Amino acid sequence: MKKTKRINRMLESAPKRKALPYKDAVSLCKSNATAKFDESVEVSVNLGVDPRHADQIVRGVVSLPHGTGKEVRVLVFAMEEKAKEALDAGADYAGFEEYVQKINDGWTDIDVVIATPDMMAKIGRLGKVLGPRGLMPNPKSGTVTNDVATAVKEVKAGKIDFRTEKKGIVHVAIGKVSFSEQQIEENLLEFIKKIISLKPSAAKGTYLKKITLSSTMGLGYDIEKNSVIAQIG
């Protein structure tokens, strides 16, 4: 990759690329985010797990204190009164047949899909479209529920669903560079706290191997694990 002046400036700010206290990593991530748009702040966590084994998959949901800063488009599969409840709570779309047809026609302009339990058998055939995109409703992530109003409000407020990718990496957006450093720090700590709480009993050796913070167009900054763990307590 050709190093631009912008990249060189970022490298100069952390020349050794050593692990940094989390507050320093947040500060550098913000100050070096110079793109002409509000970049996302992202965290990647390398875990000592083998996701090829079902008992080592790390999956969960977490409500970030300050949300992600992203406008989340929510579709709720529900009938009549439940669909109305979802729309009243802030869902962008709610219903059944109309949206089944739209998805079958290739529409996936949504970020989260929620469904009432009675809808699951009816939308099962959409799994081949929604599954690969991580959009299929799942009871474990709280997206299959009769309490659609609460589910919609939580997602809109910053509740995110995550799971280990190949090689045991979890990668999520935890805010925007327009957030204050304190907001990013608090979101980061809440996310890592959740990750630690989900350690599989089958995981052997070092569980929390590496934490890296970056912005959409910026460098990655490795974080000293102990600085985070000491703060979480």
C-alpha cells in the first residue's frame, strides 16, 4: 500500500505501534480521523477460541451507553396490533407479506430484523437471504420476541449483536469520531466487559489476546489489555 502524507502523519504519532493505554488509543484514533465524513470508531478483539467448535463460539448482545451513532433501520415481522406497536416504538418498517416479497425480490436495505415468535415459521424461507447478512431474527440476540416495542427501542438506542468471525475475531463499531473521548471510552469498556463475561468454559489458554481500535479510514491502535481490565474491575 502506498503511504500517503495522511498515513505518514498517523504513523509518526505512534511510530513504534506499541500497545497503548486505552485512553491514549482513543485520543489518537480521534485526532487522526481526518476523512471528510464522520468515520465510525471500530474495535477488533482477537480471542483465544476456535469458532469451528460450537462450544467456543462467542456471541451476544450489548447495549452501548452512548449508542453507535449510526441510524439503524429496523424491520419487524409482525401482524396487525404488534406491527402497530413496532411502528409506534420507532420501527422503520413493520408487517409481513409485503416485506417477505420485497426481500425475495432482493431488498435488504435494513440493519436489524425483529420478529414475533409466530412469524418465525412463516419467514424461515428467507433464511437463505437474511442469514448470510446476519439479519435473521434469533432468540439469543433478543430479536425474536413478543415485546417488539422494547426490542425496537433497544436497537435504536444502541444495542448491538456480535459474534466471533473466522480465526476468533469479534469486530464491531462502537461509535463515531464525532463522539467525545469519554463516550468512546465508555462504549469500549462496556463492550470489552461483555466479551469477558462470555468466555466459553471450553476456551483454553489466553482468552483476551488482542484489542485494536481504529476509525473507518485510520490506522489500528493496539490497546494494552491490562489498562482495560484494570478499569473494568
